[in-house]
Amino acid sequence: MVRLKVTNVSKTLEGVHTLDNLTIELHDKEFAVIVGPSGCGKSTLLNIVAGLLKPDHGSVYIDGKDWTGLTGRVSYMQQKDLLLPWKNILDNVCIPLVLKGLNKKEARETAWQYLQEFNLQEFARHYPRQLSGGMRQRVALLRTYLFASDILLLDEPFAALDAITRHKMQLWLKDIRQRYQPSILFVTHDINEALLLADRILPGERSALFEIISKRPSEPADRLRVAFFYLNVSNTAEHPWLARVEIPFWLTQHPELVSLVHAALYYDAQVLDSHPYPYSLHRAHELAVVRQAEYEEIENLLLSRFPADSQLSGYRSNKDYLKGLK
């Protein structure tokens, strides 16, 4: 059953097309992870789903009802824990319960019950400043859950934690999710985190397209636009194997060509059974892409160092050179 559906959503912020005709679905009890680099629009998407931003175009449906631009239906945990520093942990956890209409006594009783279930009862009288970063995030996640326990939006909640604490929190979240089974939309820039937390990444599926814009400081007019996507090239759902595929930006204007590249690379990946990876991308790692002027400069340098009749002349690749040494 589809709990959340984002349909043809577009959003422009300060002249930048952050989201362009995006459609996604979140099913009942599903843990869906959106992977992408910083600035690609992940947080913008969650703000739109939470009703904090209105899309320029498109709609947000929750359980079949149009919630576009409306707040209060889903829980949203941002990167910062946003705990109130003047309230202790018990009172912080009470906030969503009071907002739901419970009186103070009922809220405290319910909050205490959940603090026990989340193994946080020993910190009930502590203040946020007395807790570690990981513990603060646990409290923030519990408070988020109590706002609306069936659909959670989590915006890189562990990004600010050190690697060891982050991994512990990821495992803890997996346990909480298995016990309570909410529908979760989780965004991250970390591929390993996505693989650990997501329900499944089907063989042959790819991510959304992301854009990289780089500018050479020495050549302000030389603007390079590159798009990329992540492709699961594995042949089994149990062992996903992600490849990052970069394509010229103009290709993104032709969805049928992107699909063709997608299909060709997945087919290409099946050549290597033990560790599937597109052979074309293996070759790409061996080749350097340079402009003609740079190529001529390198060629002249080599010719000045080695005579034309040298043993090194005539080899067209590293493999040819290595064969010549045998």
C-alpha cells in the first residue's frame, strides 16, 4: 500500500532548479533512502513533503489525500536535534504528546513509557547539554516518532556524529524500525549508510539524476556540467553493488538515451560474475580525458624525453606497454 506519493514536483530556489518533475512513492512500513550529494535538493524535498515549502508544480499525497503545503501529518527530524535546552529529556519528549491534546500527567506517563522502550529512562532528568551527540539524536528521534508514528522523514540525522557513534546509531535505528515498523523516508549523502538501512535496492535499478557544476578558477568562462546516477549492477538483491555513472549533461535532456545508457551498462556489468561491474567503466578508469591542447603538450614532452625509435614508442595503452616488457 502506498502511504506517501510525491507527484511531478518541481521547485526553484533563488534561481536554481532544485527539483525538476520529481515523482517518488513510499509504501507501508517501507524504509526508503534517497542518496545524493549536498545541495542536490534532498532537504528541499523533505521540506515539501512536510508542508514547510510549497512546490512550484506538483502534489504531495498521503494515504490518498492531498497534503500539498499542509503541515502536521508527518514527523520530520532535521539534521540538528532541536531539543529545548531549558527542558529536561522527559519534558522534551512530552512536547508532541501535549500538542496532540494530552494533559501534562498523561503526557509524562506516556513519555516515560517510551523512554523505557527506547532505553533512555536513565536520562529522563538530564538536560540536553549533559548528553552525548548520539544520545541527543536518540531523544530527538523518539520525539519525532511521537509526533506522528506512522510516517517519518529523517534528514541526515547522523551526519554530525563521529564514525563509531554514527554506526551505532544506524544499528539502533534498524532495531527501532523493526520493532515499530513505521514508513521512513531517509536522506543521506553516504552510500554505505543507504546500503545498511534501506529495505532493498533491486538489481538493475538506478537513482535519480544529480548534477555537478564545476568551474576552473583560471578559466571563468569554461563551465563544465556533468550529471551522474548510481546504478545497482548486482545480479542479486541480497548483495547490492553500486556503480557511479557520470554522463554529459546534455544527455539528461533525452530520457530515452539515459535509459539506453542505464540498460547497456547493466548488461555490460554481467560480464564479470563474481564482482559485477560495467566493463566500460573499468576501461574508463584506465583512460584520462584531456583537451587537445593538453594532449599535444604531453605528447611533445614525451617526444623530447624519448627518441622516436625508443622501445617506448608505438604502444597505444598501458596494456600494450606491459606486454612489450614480457
